[in-house]
Amino acid sequence: MQESDDVAAPFSIDDSPIARELADLTSRRKVLETVDLHIEGPTRVITVSNQKGGVGKTTTAVNMASALASLGARVLVIDLDPQGNASTALGVPHTAETPSVYDVLIDEFPLADIVQVSPESPRLLCAPSTIHLAGAEIELVSQVAREHRLRTALEDYLSDDADPVDFVIIDCPPSLGLLTINAFTAAHELMIPIQCEYYALEGLSQLLGSVRMIQKHLNPRLHLSTILLTMYDGRTRLAQQVADEVRSHFSKEVLHTVIPRSVRVSEAPSFGQTVIAYDGASAGAVAYREAAVELARRGLAENNKGAS
Ligand SMILES: Nc1ncnc2c1ncn2[C@@H]1O[C@H](COP(=O)(O)OP(=O)(O)O)[C@@H](O)[C@H]1O
Ligand SMILES: [Mg+2]
């Protein structure tokens, strides 16, 4: 084929889709740099749950936590999944010998005794999970106050601290067993990550049914405050359809920010990091930082409503 200088390229580099995306990302980063939040008010306890595996619960828990810490908040992540992925992503040791959430739930260790500081930030704390937690689901069955164990430990932890953390974020396992029930009993808010793929809404009514049971019998304060759309691939119609459908059902709860599917997000845990630390300028990190700003602002608005 003959190459010719005077044939115009289909588009110049400056208005290619990639260039536009980069320019957009740069301007979003600039906006984030100007955000100045004064995080105040009582501790918000948020459980990140969805009984499906692989929908982005852990990724959301650790990245929202890290993003909130980067905004100046003090955040405790409670890793309630025996797989310990949140502990890994936050870079805290969680071998079989590490004192963990298991000891809190089964042997009534104070939470303060097991909390570690993430190397990522002095404001980012983690109550690690170990493999022992896999047995806790069964061991709890025969325990007194089995649904309230985490709540009691957390209340003691927060009231013993002269300057309690601003956020507690609980990463749940993919089931509706006693570990998740402990999270629901301890939390004020439920955050559901929804993967923008087929079957996204399947199982949601079961999850919300469990929440209603918890509200009725164990924790009237628990409410669905936030839905976050994750692993969004804007090139597919399906992702857009799922997002539209979720927004039509839950217009108030769904965050405006959507988390894109991004390789950087999935690489970060293998370096023992959140994407905020691993590549804070990447599209995934920027989206999680924006989502964290939204989450924090919504809380401030709620507090102000309560105060007026
Ligand atoms: N936005 C994203 N882009 C790319 N990969 C992602 C994203 N969010 C999560 N993942 C990957 O998807 C998998 C499941 O995510 P994870 O947070 O562990 O889900 P869950 O805790 O619900 O089981 C992990 O391998 C994670 O790295
Ligand atoms: Mg997980």
C-alpha cells in the first residue's frame, strides 16, 4: 500500500481515545488534590458485604480504607475473611501465629491487642485474619452471645481510645454465616460492591433479606448506605446496562463514582499494597480516591442533618 504524507490520519494523537482518557484522568487528579475534608463526628462502622465471591469486596475495603487515610482519616480495617486477603493487601503479617480476629472472637482478646499498623500509613490500621478464622464459623455456634462478639470487642476498643478512629471497615467472607452476622451486628452501614457483569443482581435480594432479619433481631441501626459499582468496563454494553439497572433500583445508595476494571488494581495485592500506594495516579486509584471523597462527604452531610 502506498504511504502518502498528505493523507490525513484518522485522528491525531491528541484526540485519540487514549489521549482523551489521560487528559480526563489528569484533570480528575487535579480536582482530587484540591479536596479538603475535615473528617469529624463519631466513628462510622461500615461492613463491606456480598455473599458472592470475587465481586471486589476485599479490593473495595482496603482501597477505600487507604484512600480515606490519604484524605486524613484514621481507619481500621477488620479482616473477617479467613483467606486474609485484606491483611495481605495492607502489608500486615498474618501467619498462623499472629494474634488475630480469631482470638478476639473466640478467646475474647481485646481488639487493641491484635491491631497492627499498615506500613502504608500510620493512619491505616488492620485487625488481621489468620487461617484459624476458618474454624471460627463452627466454633462460634456453641458460644454465648455468638452474634455479638465482634460488636462488643469493637465497642470496648472505641470507648477505651481517647481518640478513636474515624472509620472502621469490615471485610466480610463470601457467605452469610456467623462471621458475616457478627459484621452485620457490629456495623452501622452496609456497603455492597457490585460487579458490573451478568448475574450482578442475583443474590442481592437474599442479602437484603438477611439485613432485614438483622435489623429486626440484632441491630436496628444497620442500613444499606452505599453501593459501589466495580470492575466496570465501559467498552461493553453489558456493563452499562448493569450499571443503569442498579442505579434505577438504588438511586440514592449508588455512588456516582464507578471503579473501572484495571490491571493495576489487581496487581497491587501481590506487592502487599493497595492500589493507592502501588500506583496512586492510575485510573483505579483515582476512582477509589473519588469514591472515598463521596463516602466521606455523605457522612458529613448525614452528621450535619443529625446536628441541625
Ligand atoms: N477494579 C478491578 N480491576 C481489576 N481487577 C479487580 C478489580 N477489583 C477487583 N479485582 C480483582 O478481582 C478479584 C476478586 O476481587 P476481590 O476484591 O478479592 O473480591 P472478593 O473479596 O469479593 O472475593 C481479585 O483478583 C482482584 O484483584
Ligand atoms: Mg475477599
